[in-house]
Amino acid sequence: MTTQISMAARTSSEPHTRYQALWLSLGTGARRLLHNPLTGAGLLVVLLLLLVALFAPWLATHDPLAQDLNRSLHAPNADNWFGTDEFGRDIFSRLVYGSRITLYIIALVTVIVGPIGLAVGTISGYFGGVVDMLFMRITDIFISFPSLVLALAFVAALGPGLEHAVIAIALTTWPPIARLARAETLQLRNADFIVAVQLQGASSARVILRHIVPMCLSSVIVRLTMNMAGIILTAAGLGFLGLGAQPPLPEWGAMISTGRSYMMECWWLVAAPGLAIMLVSLAFNLLGDGLRDLLDPRSE
């Protein structure tokens, strides 16, 4: 009787459709992800950033671009929670709308970098030989320069602006993704299931797209998540130097740049955006560590 009950309970918990299996896998992954309190804290901050960006018009207490010189350089108070800047603009509202710019940069860079790095790495690792040597030498050229210096060079060539900053950051971020995808592909290209697919007559494009790329996705996703902190810092650095988002856009790095002239007397001008950059960067790093533990079977 006990055996029958246990068998029935096990059968009822097993997924019967593809969607049930997906939801069960997502639930198990979420529980494992939240098991680590640091990862949970990082995920909470990232979700909070998404909500702030989504509901920015309702969360902002003032127009982020409205100037009022009569309220310039006011300390934090009940009306201006994080104080005002030299033009009387509300710092809190500018931080709220600045979250949209940060997520815009992260999303565009990730969309550009992920496919490029994955394509270069898998093609290089699968074919090897001259193709591998050519792709990896190009990758080495990009890696040999510090990312911020290379981004500065690209922005100087393209001109200042938010879109140009995104292109510059993307051009400096794809090489590590390509290196990672190549390393994964080198381990997979001689695997038994890859050889079996090749013997069945599958083309190289089919082998790469249908079998190798899905196996590399988990590692690439983890690396992209951990790269987001570097993307935020690079974007803030470009904004600080006046090469990223242009005034009056409320970009966090640009806010620090404009507030540094008054930082000794008006600390809130640089403290608020600096704290936002630090918290969001730390959150993506913590989330990346959790995803690595979840998606990398070798970490168990």
C-alpha cells in the first residue's frame, strides 16, 4: 500500500507535457538561485531596477529636465529627496529616469555582443586551422587594449552620443565571449553525438546552429550577465568624460561629471548617482555568480 502511494505521488509530480517540464525546470532553478542570499539580493536589486525604469513616470516626483534656479543646490529635503543640482533639477527624478538609459545601454550591448561573440567563437573552434587563426588574431588585437581605452578611441572616431557609446562598448566587449565560445566548441566538436550527426550528413552550419550553439548558451549567458557590471562602469566612464549620453539626458556618469565641481559642498550631487552605479554593478555581479552556480554542472 505504501509503495503504491509513493508511486502515485511520484507519477503525479512528473511533467506530462513540454510546458510542464519547462515550468518545473524554471521552478527548480529559481529555488536553487534564491537559496544563496547574496544571489537573491542581486536579483532583487536587478528586478527593482527594471520596475523603476518601467514605472519611471509614476515614481519620479519632478520633471527630470525641468530647471529652477531658485532651487539650485538644495540639500535633500521633503520635497527633493536626494536634493537638487546646480540647475535646480531634482536628483531623485533624474536617477529614476537614468535607470532607463542604463538598461537601454545594457540591452543593446548584450543584443549586439552575444550573437557576435557566439558566432565568432563557435565558427573558429569548429573549423580550426586558418579560420581559427584569423579569428583569434583579430580577437587578440581587441583584447590587447584596455576596454575603456579602446572604447574611448572608438567614440573619438564616431563622435560623442549615446548610440555611438553603445557601439563602442559593444566593439570592446565581444572578444571574451568569443574566447569562451571557442573553448566550449573545442571540447564539443569531437564529442560522440557531434560525430554521429556529421556521419548522418548534417552540414557544418546545421551542426553549429542546432547542436554546438545550444551547448554554449549557458556559459555565454553567465558571462554576459557578469559583463553587465563592466558595461555599466564603461558607460558611466564615457558619460563622465562627456562622450556618452549628452546633456540634458540624466545619465548617471554624466551626473557625476557635472556635480564634481560642487562635490565638496554639495556631496549629494555625486553620492546619489555613484551609489546607484555601485549597487547595480554589484547586483549584476552577484546575479552572475548565482547563474554560474546554477548553469555550470561542473560547479556542483
